[in-house]
Amino acid sequence: MITLSTRECSEARRLQRHLVTLTKGHTVYHQGDSADCWYEVVSGIVRTCHIQGDGHRQLTGFHYTNDVFGLDSNTYRESAEAVTDVILQRFANGELGAAGRSNGVPDRVLEKALESARRSIFLLGHRTAANRMAAFLIAVAERSGISAGVKLPMTRSDIADHLNLTLHTVSRTISEFVRRGLISLDGPQNVRILHLEGLRATAGEAEPESFVHAAPVPSSWDDPCESSAA
Amino acid sequence: MITLSTRECSEARRLQRHLVTLTKGHTVYHQGDSADCWYEVVSGIVRTCHIQGDGHRQLTGFHYTNDVFGLDSNTYRESAEAVTDVILQRFANGELGAAGRSNGVPDRVLEKALESARRSIFLLGHRTAANRMAAFLIAVAERSGISAGVKLPMTRSDIADHLNLTLHTVSRTISEFVRRGLISLDGPQNVRILHLEGLRATAGEAEPESFVHAAPVPSSWDDPCESSAA
DNA sequence: CGTCTCCTTGAAAGCGTTCAATTACAGTGG
DNA sequence: CCACTGTAATTGAACGCTTTCAAGGAGACG
């Protein structure tokens, strides 16, 4: 199921590997727990949540099949919960080096985690509710294969906490997309994308034709002093 | 000085390593360039910016001494620019494996990048302008050592694009903090933190227990820091 | 001294939140 | 089968924060 290079496979063999099954709504680990394992999703969806001091919940990611989560150094700074029934593969962290947990996690796993974090940053960077919601739908659609329908097994509240909006705004925005003919709904969880280009434009990711590559910054970096080290 | 383990050092020796010097405002690389190097900041501050299709600029991070940036797989999805005069150490990516660039980047570097990405997510997850601005000031202060004054070499516009606000809101929020006695300014770039606990509370990161000003927050903070809780 | 860039501030408009009510639906027990 | 219950989703209306539009000020530099 999991695709690792041969080198990574031999590394992984040294780790304790377990399959974990959880039903919808249950917790994989809590924020503040000792972070001695990380996980890869075999099937289902997991959400990672960070609770701030004032009680605000921030959803730092939805993790689908082959995604990894739980790569924290000391204690988990977010909790992880099953959005659907899930099967996970658990990996033990190597013993803590001087720099904290470091050994035993293959490069590719860290890269995937970094990739995932970046997706969240780009999502949150969109300005308006419609921007963020459209970008989110596109992201979910791309993960599921754009094909026909997109499933949203998470609640509106989950989406809201992921996009830093309220569930009301999420609901209203989805309704607005339906009115505009961008998508249609078959129940709250089943979305059909009718007009992908329109969604892309709404997300702010379409090229407005008008400007090619507005990068007036001079690339004056060929000449600066450059010296090789050690 | 870069601190790497002996194993990482031997790995790093296989890489091409160069020192790069850039003056304020110049570009390290552009979004869309082929991503064949990553960088570590030796001195100064670098910002990484992502430009969306509609022209909106998102600032994905400020990178201080010892921070790394530029760890992209194929082409850079953000550009990197010098906020101040900077000295960087450039590392060549290993040759591209089947999974894209993977070899040659030590675990610790990927971990630092992941850490950095998470900080951005947590920042953007704060709800209001005051929340995000306070959290940003605290983050910058912690990086610089809380000590006395905090320097903000980046422009208000940079901060705005990092927190997903407008420069007007950033400016107004800073002014409000001054009015409330949380900070004082000595020129736009020099901040002195007068009431760290108040800032923490504003960021939403204080425990609800220590919430004294639950409701109104009048502008009677004029008196500098003193007993906030009990 | 003029120009430039950056920062600050006022006023009005727009958008998202908050408060509040209604609807839809799954599960449960009569 | 149907009422009852609880959770999730939708929608309306008013409020308020952030943006937008507009103007003015503070330094740096030639």
C-alpha cells in the first residue's frame, strides 16, 4: 500500500509499525500528549486541531490516504481526530537525539508533511471567504481526482475552523456557489463541480489575462560576491 | 555558525556550498524558477512571497538567522527577497530521484522548514487583526530574545501580506496597541514591549484563568506594566 | 527644497460575525 | 409507523471589524 523507496523501506523496517483502526469521531492523540509516534493514513480522513488558550479551535489540516501527520518534536501541539472511520499506520519515532526527534523519519515523510503544511498556508492566505472556500473545494477535488462528485465528509464547522471562518459563512458561501452555478449539492456532503474554471477564478488562481508575470524586480544577483565555503 | 551533526556534516560535504551576499530589496530567486538550491540565513532577514493568479501577494514567512528556505520540489512556488542586507549559505539539491528532489537534504533542515511553516499556519489561524498582530509581535520578540526592544525591519505592507490584512489595518492595530499601553514605538521600526502578558492575552494565547479584562478593555492602560492578574 | 517611499489617520462602504430562527435528517423508543 | 430528540445545515437581520477610498505627515535622498 505504502510506496517507499528501497532505502526508505529498510529504514522503516527498524521502526515499530502498527496498524491502528479508529471509528469516526475518535481521537488519535491529544494536544499536549508526548509525541512518540507519527502516522500515515491508510484509509479514511483525519483532522488535526490546535486549541488556543482562549478556546479557539484551529484545524491545521485534513489528512487523506497516504498523508502523514503527528510529526512533532516533543509533545503534540495539535490533537488528531478521525473524521471518518480510519485505518492508520503508526510509526515510532527514533530515540531523541540532541536536536529532539530526528532519526528514523525518512526524508520523504518530512517532505510530505511540509507539503501539507504549505497547502494550509496557501489556503489561509486567500483574502475573502469565497476565495478560501473555492480554493478549498479545488484542493479537495484534486485530491479525490477531479472526476465527477466531491465528498465533504467533514462538517461545516470543521471547514470553517480550517479556513478561519464561521460555519455560517461557510454555509452561505457554498449556497452562493450553488446560486452562481459553480457547483451543485446532493445533500450537504456531496458536491458536484459544474464550472471548475469559475471556481478557479473565484479562488483567485486564474490568470486575468491582463498581466503576464508582474515581476518588475531586477534579478541583479549574478554579480554579488560569491565565495565557496569549506 | 551552522550546527550540524557529524553525519549531516559528511552529507553536507558532498553538496556544493556557497556564501551569497545580497543587499536589501534584492531577489534571491523568483517564483517559477527551477528549484535547484535551498538556503540557510547566515545574517539578515529574508521574506518568501507567493503571488497568486489574481496578483495578490502572500508572504509565507520571514526567515531569520539559521532559518532555511527554498526547499521546493521542482520549481520555486514562492520568490525570496532580502528584507535587510543578508548573507546566505546556498546548498545544491541532490539529483532528482524518482520522487523529485529528496536526497541530500538533512532531516534537521526539513524539520526546521516544517517548524517554520507551522508558525505561519498558527499565525494565520488567529481570528482578528489584533489577535494576529499580537501573535506576530510575540513571535518576532521571541526570535530576537524578548529583552528590551524589538526591531521590525520589514514594512507594514510586508507584515500585512504575512498576516492576511491590509497595511492600514496593521498600522491601526499597532497604534491601538500603543494607545492601550501594550507597546511603545520609537520610529515605525522599533517596538518596545511594555506589557507582554497583555499582548499574550490579546493574541488569545493566555489561559482563560488569567483573563482579567474579559469584557471592555478601556483605554485606562496608560500606566505601564504592573500586576495584571492577582 | 522637491520628490519619493513609507506610515498614519479619517470616513464610508463592504463583508464576515453574531444573534436568532427555521429546516433537514438520523437515531431512538413509543 | 410515527413522534421525539439531538445534531447539522441553512438562512435572515443587525452589528462591527476590516477594507477601501482619500488625505496628510514623517524621513531619506539628491
